[in-house]
Amino acid sequence: MELPVVVGVDGSEPSLRATDWAADEAVLRGLPLRVVYASLWERYEGPALAEDPGRPTEEVLAEDIVDTACRRIQRRQPDLKVTTDLVPDEAEHALVRESAGATLLVVGSRGRSGIAETLLGSVSMAVAARADCPVVVLRGSHDNQAVTAARGGVVVGVGDGAEVRTVLTFAAEEARLRGVPLHAVRAWTCPAHEAVDHPLVAGEPARSYEQSAADALDAALAVLPPEPTVHRHTAEGRARRVLAGASRGADLLVVGVRRRSDHYVPRLGRTVHALLHQCVCPVAVVPHR
């Protein structure tokens, strides 16, 4: 069974950009697209329904939003198979459930203006932290258009552990589908006390850490297929700063997030959290356990 690309919509400009991006991604992957709107309109409009037997105002709005998204998709990708759903639940919970049956989940970085904007921003972060499938959070311009591909390639942050293979495999496939190179980046740091213990050997510890990073990067990339073309990069500094810099001009930044079963509340980690706030390009968060 083909698992669809899922996009969460709410009528905001960021969600419209997310819809465009998700439609293009679904076509690239040869998958159907599922458009989901989630809201607790039944809870908040229940008392009003007792006085007015008409349909809930929020539900009518939801249908309009989904219809608008579908018309937009039809204009952009007329041959794409699209299904829709209106879910009477909190957006975070609904989208996390959707992720269990999705190849990819796409959300905007912010929602509708005012307080709702802040709330949906927190929803997109929570979904990225809890989803079972990779999540793409759309960043970009302030208009309602999808970010034009920069053709600058796909950037992936390469960390430690066997689980890095999951992240690299996803990033490599994204680069292959787009016909662009994959830029594999590993950050490294040299503890200050090692670099300044003696002025005559101040550079040796740094070179040692840099070489270790390069060796670890080569070992991680050994699992990748011949395509796409892979460019290796090591850079001194904290991972969030290095990856934010490397992602400038990129089509997509891919990072991994660890799902630990012993943690009741899933967390993104400082690096991923910072990148979701700082990067201009779309950010894909790939879970691994």
C-alpha cells in the first residue's frame, strides 16, 4: 500500500506554502497527497449548536479552507491524486496520528495571525518532536507562495550512532529525486583547554579533532548508493551554527531526532529546535530510535 504525503492546513499563508511544497513532493515520489484540517470546533461550538441546529461555523470554515487548498493543488499539480479529511481534534494530536500512516508529513512554521500564529508554531514543533514519519517544516518568504527551489542541493547533518543511516538514506533520496548534490556536513569542536595548553602545539589538537570528524563522516557515508553526488564538509563550531550556515541557499536541510522510549515527553534537542527557528530553507526532521 502506498503511504501518502500528508500536509496539515489551516488557511494561513505558511500552510499554503506547505501545501504547494507537499504537492510537489508527492509528485516527485509518485505518491498521493492527503490534506488534513484539524480543530476542536465540536467542543467549542457545542453550546451554540443547542440553540442553532445549523452546522458549526468552524466546520464550514474548515471545509472552505480544505476546498481552497485542493483547488490550489489542482492548478499546481493537476494529475495528483488528493484525499482530504476534517478532524475534530487538536491539530497536534491529529497530525501525529496521521504520521503513523504517512511517508512524509508537511507543516507550515506558523499559523493564522495573532495568538493562533504562536499556537500553531508550537504545534509544528510538537509534531516534529512526536511524529512517526519524517516531518518537513516549511520556512520561507512572507507571501503565500512555496519557496522556489534554489537548486543548491540537499544538506544533511551527520552525527554519531548507527541510526545516522536512516537520516542519510532519507537525505540521499531527496537529493536523487531533485537531481541535486547531497552536502553531508559534520561539525566538530576542540575543547579550549586542549588548544591552549602549550603555544607550540596549539594547532595539533584542533587538527586531530578535525581528522576524527572527517573519518567519522567517511565511515557514515559508506552506506550510501552511488547516486546522488555527495560533497563532504567538516567545520569547526556548534552543530546548529554550522548547519544553519551550510543550509543557506539549500533546497532542504535534513536533520535527525532521536526518539527515546524512556522519555515520557519527546524532545527535539537544542540543535534541531534552533534550526527550525533559524533556517530559511525547509527543514526535514527524520526520527530514529
